[in-house]
Amino acid sequence: MALVKPVIFQIVGYQNSGKTTFILKLIEGLKDASIRTAVIKHHGHGGKPDIVEGKDSTKYLKAGANVSLVEGEGRLILQADKVPDGLEQQIKLLMYFQPDLILVEGYKQETYPKILLLRDKNDIPLLHNLTNVVAILYWKDEIIAAIEKETMIPCYHISDEAALQKMIQMLIRHIS
């Protein structure tokens, strides 16, 4: 049984390493297993994330509201400005929705358990800069030897469907 709910797990790697695509696959598998999943994505490209222009909720923010919430038929959209920074605050916000699991895309330097995605040999230094990496997904077969030379962490090719199922089962085990 998990000691802390929700379980928090990070998916990390450099830009264009496949984090979002991998998270989408995880979510599909977790949904099939009836796992309530929430996702936090770090917008690491500088500036504020895009918002939908022309909608009332955006107009409220532009007029000076700190928070704008829209609900309809069970869907809730929350936009907020001038909110406290940091992953911990975002996790607290998501607790209201009672997820079993929160997947965090990015925030590499946080200390939660991580799945690391490595695209090529230039990404290997991440192995030395991150903590709590529990699995590695790599893109190019030619880097597996370099990865295995650096660490004993289990490694899988990004396209390995069996590895995807292992990652889903690992997450489920952390939850139950």
C-alpha cells in the first residue's frame, strides 16, 4: 500500500525527448487500470503559457482577476495569474481532485521518482545531474552502452511496448 497519496512521479528529459507523447501513453494505460491521474506540465520555454484568446475567462484575467474558472457538463477549466510559484503549490491544488497519481512533466531538479528520457549521447550528462531516476527510456541504440557504463538503472528503448507496460505496472504498484 502506498504511504502517501497521491503518488507523485516525474517524467523528465530535454526538450523534444518525447515526454508528452510518453505521458499520453501512460495516461491511456493508467485509465484502463482505473487509476485517477492528474498531470502537471512545467512550461520551461520562457514566458507564460498560452491561453485561449477571446474567451470570457481570458477577458476576466486581462481585466485583473487573479483566477478564472469555467465549468460546464463536468469539465472545469482553471486559469490563474499571480499564483504562488512552485511545484508543491501545484500539487496541493491538484489534491482537491483526489488523483491516485500525479505525473509531473519537467521540474527536473525536484526529488520525486523519475523516468528519464534520453534522445542521444548529448543527453547522457543528465544522469549525473538528476536524483531519484528509477528508469531510463532511450531513443538511439548506439547510446545504450554509454548509459549502462554510467548507471545500473533499468533502461528500455522508447518504442518498446513491453517497457511501456512495465512502466504502467510500476506506477500501479507504487499506488497500491
